[in-house]
Amino acid sequence: METPQSNPAQKPVSASSLIENEWSVTEVVRRAMAQTEDPRLRTVMAALVKHLHDFLREVRPTDEEFEMGLEFIAALGHATHATNNEVVLAADVLGLSTLVTTMNNGTSEGRTPGALLGPFYRAHAPHYACGDCVVQDDAPGLPLFVSGTVRGTDGAPIPGAVVEVWQASPVGLYDNQDPKQPDRNLRGLFHTHADGGYYFRTVRPAGYPVPTGGPVGKLLAAQNRHPYRPAHIHFIVAAPGYRTLVTQVFADDSDILETDVTFGVHRQLVGAFRLVEAGRSPWGDLPAPFYTMAFDFALEPGEQTFPKPPID
């Protein structure tokens, strides 16, 4: 006579693994994940579950509200495509990107603070020599001459450092948002000279609204928040033996520095945009009027890395 095979689905379950009340759910889930081999993953997921469960117990969503929350998360994915990353945008407008950036890229040891990468960074920026212009079209607006020096936190200049820039146009659009702009317009990659100096010509950027056609736009409207960012230029500054800096420099005359929709304006990243109304430009012999902006960067020792572009 054969012994009946046990059915795993009918195995007795420990009483400690059964749900008794809302508080027992968290402990049961925590124990289920306790065998995770990767120690960092185990730590992160345990904290995530704890705080998410505490959040739900605090706000006590209805079934309908919980479904709406899940639909919002799914909509972020549906709205993400080759030219728009709605997930990154959501992290930005909730302050998550800036918080992580500030935690990991503060001002210790005199380094330049970081700022969020943003959803419009693209790889393969055109390579230029210092002094070249990154404007590929007849963009309206006044020219802007940007210059500065890249040094280590010890004050020594860093020759050959990468200085990569990208920005919105004078009408507040990046090249991938505007079919009228040439591909990779207002983007460029430079290398510093022997003295650590860099300089290039561009056009003064405008502030702009973040994309509002997706779920993030609906959230901002529901919160009575404006969608605008102050005028700025993005920078990636990198060199072998130094930790790569991802940051932004903001126009000091913007009226929304304190209400940036992504909370990205660090006090030390406000640059002096100076209007020159007479004379000739610093290089290129362009007549006034034009703007100048000088900004130095300080890199700390570390590993040179480059961020993954959120869009093509």
C-alpha cells in the first residue's frame, strides 16, 4: 500500500505566519524577506516595508484610494518613453531626487554641491573646444558667455577635466522637446585647459515648466503648485581621480528661485548672470549687449563615473 504524497499546499502553517491584525502583517512580511542573501537588499527592503506599512497605518487609505495610488504608479510607467521619463519627473517634484542628491553630494571639504540630473540629460553631447558656441540655430535671446575654473578641494587646478553642459532654449524647451531645434542643440562637452579653465558661448536660457501632460501634471494641479523651474544650466564635471559632479547653476535674477518645482536650488549654486550693455565680448569679439556668468567648480577625490541618461 503506497503512502499518500503530501501536498505542499496543505502543509500546516505556523501560527506566527498567520495574519491576526493589521500590526501582524508587517512582521509576517519582514520574516518572509529575512532570508535575503544580499545584505544591502535585505536592509533596504526591510526599511521600505516598515515605513510603507507605517505610512498606510497613518493615512489609512480606503480601498478606492489605494487603487487610485496604484493607478498613479502604473501611469508613471505608461507615460515614460524615449523622450520623457515620468518616473524621474515624479521623483523630482516630490523632492526625492534633491534629497538623495543632497545626502550624497553635500558641501563637505569645500566641494561644489550637486543638483539633480533631471529628466532631459542625453548622452553623446557634441565635443567642442573652449570658446566655441553650443548654439546650433538662430535662437532668440541674448548671448551668454560662461567661464570658470575646475579645481580639486585642495585648490589645485585640474587640467583636462570634462565639462559637459546642457540647457533649455530661450523659449524654455530642450532640443528633444522642440522639433524646430537641431538634434543636441545647446549641449556640449569641453575639456579644461592646463590652468583648469573652461569657457564657452551659449544663449541665455529661460525658465520653463516641467511636462504636465501626464500624471505628475495632474498631481501638481491638485496640489495648487506651479510647474516651473528657474533658468539654469546643467553641468557634469569629471576627471580621473575625482568624484564626478552632477550639478546645475541658476540665474540669480529669477523670481522663482525659492519655489522651484523640483526643490533643486542650492544656495551655493546661484550664479551671477551679469548684463553687459557696452563693449565687446570676452572672446569672439561680439558686440554688446550680452550676459556673462563665471562659476568655479571644486571636485573631491574619488571615482570618476558618468550617469545613465534617462532618455535617448
